Amino acid sequence: MAATVGLAVLSAILDSVSQVSAIHPWLLTHYWLSFGDLLRTPADWHNVIADLRLQVGYVAVFGWPRGLG
């Protein structure tokens, strides 16, 4: 659990550093606040879909059950 929190903190720090802007779209925390766009009229789906795609990718890589199959 501490490693997960550490990864989230590191991701937030790297997201605020402009020199590493090339990796910003791949960071966990880059699109986290995009769900606030759903409360706007009209809803802006671009960042929400980008965040969902990124989170599905992380779940597929790190959340896939090991030892099955």
C-alpha cells in the first residue's frame, strides 16, 4: 500500500515538472481531475476518455491476475 501511495505522489510531482512534459500523458495523476468536466454543460469528453483509456491500460498491465492460464 505504501508503494502505491508513493507512486501516486511521485506521479503528481513529475506531472508538475515541465521538463518532463513528454511523459505527462502517461502519468497516473495527469488526467485525474478531468472527471470534473462531466459537470459542465456541455460535457467535455476528450479528457475523460483519455483518462479512462489510461486507467484501463494500467489495470491491464498491473492488475492482470498472475498465475491464471
